[in-house]
Amino acid sequence: PHGAPTVTLKGADLTKAVLDNVRLIGADFENCNLTDASFEGADLAECRFTSATLHSTRLRSAQLRSADFCGASLRDVTFESAVLVAATFEGAVVLQRLNFTRANLATANLRMTDLRSCIFGARQRAGAANLSNADLTSATLVGCELRDVIFEGANLNGANLFEADVTNAKFRGAHLIDTIGLTRTRAEE
């Protein structure tokens, strides 16, 4: 991308690596171990994290536009204030306890993902995630903290929001066919 050679780190063990504020646009992290690694403020746009292990990885304020997490294992990852516009998580094998507070996930692909232990909503005025126009078809958001989250134009067809806290969430123009746990009155607010 951008005329620069692509960095290939396939299969590398980057456990506990500190790569804060680096610029690795289009890098290939396929099958990498990124456990306890830190990429805070890094520019990782268009990077491939396919089949990578991201456990306790810190991606706070990282630029992850069009990043691919297909087949990745993500556990206890901090995406707080990250830009994940057009990123894809479809096919990620584990998505547990991810923090998306203030993250921008506009147009992200989260089809058929289980997000039940993830945090998207505002906590103590911290700000909520932007999921406008995101694809959340058949996603599981059971019991999720979704306060103030922006779902405008998002596809939530078949998604399960049972017992999710959607206080002050914005659903204008969202697709809600067969959405579980969301009343028509709530969706129109």
C-alpha cells in the first residue's frame, strides 16, 4: 500500500513486543503470536492478522482501517479509541472480553461473531463505539454494554441483543429483521 514494500512477519513470535506508534501499513501478521504486545497509537491500516493470536494485546488509539482478523484469536484486547473502519472480524475464532470503548467500527464486518463478553458502550462518560453501517448480521451481543453506541444504518438482522444494555443507543436506519431482544419502541428512540 502507498507504494511502500509490505512488511511480512508471518509466524513471528512478538510476545510482549512494544511497537507503540509504529507505522506498519499493510503488514502481514498471519499466524503471529502477539500476546501481551503493545501497538498503542500505531498505524496498522490494511494489516492482515489472519490466524494470529492476540491475547492481552493493546491496540489503544491504533489505526486499523481495513484490517483483517479472519481466523484470529482475540482475548482481552484493548481497542479503546481505535479506528477499525472497514475492518473484518468475520471468521475470527475467539472474540472474548474485547474493549471497543470509543472505537470507530463504521462499516466493519462483524457477521456471525460472538461478541457477548465485549464492551462497546460508554462507561462513566468515556464515549461509545461507532458501529454505523457495520454488518452485525446474526452477531451475538447477549448482555453486552451498548450504552450510547451508534448503530445508525447497521445491519443487525438476526442479531441477538438479549439483556444487552442499549440505553441511549442510536438505531436510526438500522436493519432489524429478526433481531432478538430489541423492542420496536426501543429501536425507534
